[in-house]
Amino acid sequence: MSGRLEGKVALVTGVGSGIGQGIALRFAAEGAFVLGCDIDEDRAKRTAEQGVEVLAPIDLTDPSDVRRFVQAADERYGRADILVNAAAIEPHMAPVDEMDFEEQWRPTIAGEVDLVFLACREAWPLLKAAGNASVINFASVNSFRASRQMAMVAHCAGKGAVLSMTRQLAVEGGPYGIRANTIAPGMVQTSATAAAGALRGPKAEALIARTLVGRLGVPDDIAWCAVYLASDEARWVTGANFSIDGGVTAA
Ligand SMILES: NC(=O)c1ccc[n+]([C@@H]2O[C@H](COP(=O)([O-])OP(=O)(O)OC[C@H]3O[C@@H](n4cnc5c(N)ncnc54)[C@H](O)[C@@H]3O)[C@@H](O)[C@H]2O)c1
């Protein structure tokens, strides 16, 4: 089946890499008009070369940049049916008593939570006007469980916040036909997880052992769930979380 998003306008953040890039390419293949953004121009260029329109650099923690991104969609298409907030900072990892408030805690919360709030706030009038819209935000396995392997107090706080914020967005969006859901991925192979050293060695082996299907995820494992949530197939689905994690949270 193809054309599941035929004619819909999708705003996708963080398309320069990983999950955001996978979603942008999959949405385009399913017939959506996609406008992406990223803070990193080189990464954005690589995605644009694969046929997706990308605005860069856009720093989504800066309200004026967020406005510029949403305005670009409005000017280009005059509407927005889908907002996917895939962008996020590579979170700072440190034990609680060693985590610096200004240099590590605040940037992690801004780069995981503020940018989701800012994009939703800015796009809300366009999503309301669409009357049948879908917001997809990214929680994590770490919205539900702590990690013995890595010190991630700010990351757990940030991803817990995205999960609960999205339920409230679903409540506020309901009367306007805006659905809001989270996807909570397990360990997916992306530049962020490679940088965290999670894809090789004993850390990776421990993570693979926790899955029920014996492998880490790839961006397309997540993108297929996003296609479903963005499409009219999911028109009765809101305020929900989808754990796409190879079974990690099940056992
Ligand atoms: N990869 C995983 O294993 C995993 C697991 C659970 C949750 N997630 C979540 O899924 C989402 C995507 O993760 P990913 O692994 O693909 O990340 P990634 O680092 O591969 O890609 C994120 C993209 O966002 C961009 N970005 C970062 N800060 C930005 C900003 N302020 N403004 C604009 N763009 C910005 C980066 O340049 C990058 O291209 C994130 O919310 C992440 O927390 C990922």
C-alpha cells in the first residue's frame, strides 16, 4: 500500500539525521508534502539531496526560528496537517551530583522539552484550521524506566515531560480535530546513539539482550508507526503512547 498520506502537509523537525530523516523520507514516499528543518546545515543538506525540502539552520529552542519554520510552511502550502517533533539535543549524561545546572541540565531540558512546546504552540493555529491534524512527539523507553547503564537524570526528566505534555495536547486538541500521540522508541541506530557509544561493545550487547527480537532498531521501524499515526487510519487514536522498542518494556 502507498499514498497513505496523499496530499497532506507535514512539518517534520530534526530531519538531518536518524529518526526525523527516516520519517521525512517515508512520509514523502507516502505522498505527503514535507517541510523539514534542522539546526545543522550539513546534515540538512544531505537530507535535501534525497528530495525533501529542508529549512536550515533552524534552532528550535529559539522562538523566532520556530516562527520562521512554521511561517515557511504557511507561505508555501497555506496549511499544516501533521507536526512531527523528532528533533532533540544529544542529552547531557552525568550523575545527579556531577550534573552542571547551566551547562548540562538546562540545555538538555530546553533541547528535549522546550522545542516540542514551542513548535506545537507555533503550529497550533494551522493544525486547528486543518480540522483533522496529527501531532507526533517523541518519548522514550526512559519515560518509563531508569537506566543502570548510563547516568541520564535530565534525559529521563525530559522524556517524561514530553509523554505527559502530549496527553494534555491531546485534551486541548480534541475539540479542534487535532490528535496528539507519542512514540517511545527503544535503542535505534542513529548518530545520537552512536555518539553516546551505545551501538558497540558491552553496552550494545546488554541493550540487544533486553529486546525480544534480538536486534537494535533502525529509523524505518519508527517511521512506519509515524505513517500510521499521521494517517487517517489512526483517526480514533489520540492521547496514546506507542512503545516501538523491540519488546524492551514488555519484559
Ligand atoms: N535513537 C534512539 O535510540 C532514540 C530512543 C528514544 C527516543 N529517541 C528520540 O527520538 C527523537 C529522534 O532521535 P534521533 O536518535 O533520530 O536523534 P538524532 O540526533 O539522530 O537526530 C536529531 C536531529 O535533531 C537536530 N536537532 C537537535 N537539536 C536541534 C534544535 N535545537 N533545533 C533544530 N534541530 C535540532 C539534530 O541536528 C539532528 O539532526 C529524539 O526526540 C530522541 O530523543 C531516540
